[in-house]
Amino acid sequence: MLALDSGHVFMVTAQALAARSSLIAEVGCGRGARIDPQRRDQAWEDLRGPGRRVVGIDIDPAGKENPFIDEFRVIGDDGHWPLEDASVDLAVSDFVLEHVTEPEAFVNELTRVLRPGGVFVARTISRGSLLSLAARLVPNRSHARILRVLQPGRLECDVFPTAYRMNTRRDLAELLDKDFEWAAASRTGLEQYLLRWPRLAKTVDSIERRLPRSTHMALVVCARRRP
């Protein structure tokens, strides 16, 4: 149940906005490694529907394997998003922002492709979380080895370097205040990395919920581009 905490906030918001959108961009769509289209409980992650088109963009060509997009476009080495100016009604990113190394360029492209009034919804790891602290203490080259223990089904090709350059409310304010109205919600979820040990996961969940919200694992961001 708790596993869906940040997921519920992120996807319910995205689904509600998708229902009123024509073009949806999944930024950093990845290959959909976590997605099993046959699982009914994952249907809520599918933003496709009548009258709308979901375009996935990513720097990795493997993104074309994602089963929940209508079309894939690769991001070039120059960082330019392959989307027309002011063409996107809704942009979504799930656990992508923590990997962004050039946040100003990311937000510039986001602002360019979103139509006035368009919305960006993202879920990311909070820099103030215990997970972020651990990730920053451990060199990026060792992340895949550790995650093989915590998440045995996760392949090394699905583990990417982290930067945490747009993962605090202060960072987001500096990046978004000019062109967006936005809000961020803190959510727990650290126990998701400990599901192999149910008792430990339950204990960690209980502890995390008692910690200051600034240390909770996830930030769910919703930003509307000003007209």
C-alpha cells in the first residue's frame, strides 16, 4: 500500500491532466523496464487514450522499447528536445530530475515546448532524503552493484548517474519561479528499496514517516507555465 504513496500523487495528477491534453511528452521515458503491460495494477501508468498522443523522449535510443508511448524521439547530443515550440499540453518525468546535470538547459527546453498554460508533473528523489545522502556518499560507479542487492531484477543498463542539481525546493524556485506557477509535495517511500526484507521495510517506513518532511524520499512537482 505504502509503495504507491508518491506514485499515487504523481500518476493521479498526471492522469487527470492527461484527460484534457492532446499532446503529452514523457521526458526521460526510458525503456519502461518497470512496466509490465499485462499487469492490471500498472494500467494507471499508461497516459495514452482517445484524442491524445504520448511522445517519449530520451537520450537513450532504448526508449523506443517503452510500451506506454505512442511515439519515441531521441534527444540529440546538443540537448535539444525533438518537440515543436509551444506544442505540449502536459510534460511528465518520473525519477528523472535527479539525473539532470544541466538543470537550466532542461527548464529552458521545458518552457519552450510547453504551451502557455501547459503543465509539467514530475516525481524525483529529494536531495534532503536519506536515499539521496547515501547515493551522494557512494560513487556513481558503485550504484549498480548496490542496487543489484536491493533490487535484484534491475539491470545495470537501467542505472544512471545521479546529480541532484534540481532536487530541493530552493533549486526548483530558482529554476521555475520566472515562468511557472508551481508546488511540490513531499512523500515517503524509502521502504521500496528494502522490499526483500519485509520487516525491515516496515520498520524503515515507520521511522521515515516520523522524520521531518524535508527528509522524505520523494518530491512530486506540479508546475503550470504562465500564459
